[in-house]
Amino acid sequence: MKEKRRYIVYEVISDKNINFNFNDVYREIKSKILSFLGEDSYSKASVIVLNEWKNNKGIIKVNNKYTDMIRTSLMLIKKISSVDVVIRTKGVSGLLNKAKLKYF
């Protein structure tokens, strides 16, 4: 059977108005999710950080059973390239186009 997916739209917020590089954000998100979930749950969650990046907002594709775990691990990120940040979840959607229209 096909896995159900959810698309989590997130926003990187900092005190300074900095446009972050997608690769730096990607590395930090991937490492924090992997350390929080562990390798087994990470593979079951099927986490894919999509290359949709605009105005410090991005999208993560994840299995529907792990959306809360991914949102929790995003809250644990405190620094990206030595800048204090907060990652806020803008919303969760079942369709990619709906996530883009509603939250981007």
C-alpha cells in the first residue's frame, strides 16, 4: 500500500534580517531530525526536505504518522551557521500545491 504523505511548511526566523542559504538550513534540519528520531524512525518517516525555498520558508515531505515528531525536532533547532534562529511551522497539508498556495 502507498504511504500517506504530509507537507510541512516551515519558516526560519532570526533577530537579524538574513536570507539564509538553503544548503545550511538543509544540513541543520537533517542532522537535528536524525539525532532526535534516530536512524530507524528517520527511515520510517521518509523525510525529504524539498528544494522549495523562498523568503526563508521551505517544505518538508514526511509520512503522516511522523508529522508531530518532525515538528518537535524542528523546534529544537537553535542556531544555523552561528546565527540564533527559531523555526516555526506555518502549516501542514496533504497536497503540495495547496501547501504552496496557502502558506507560501
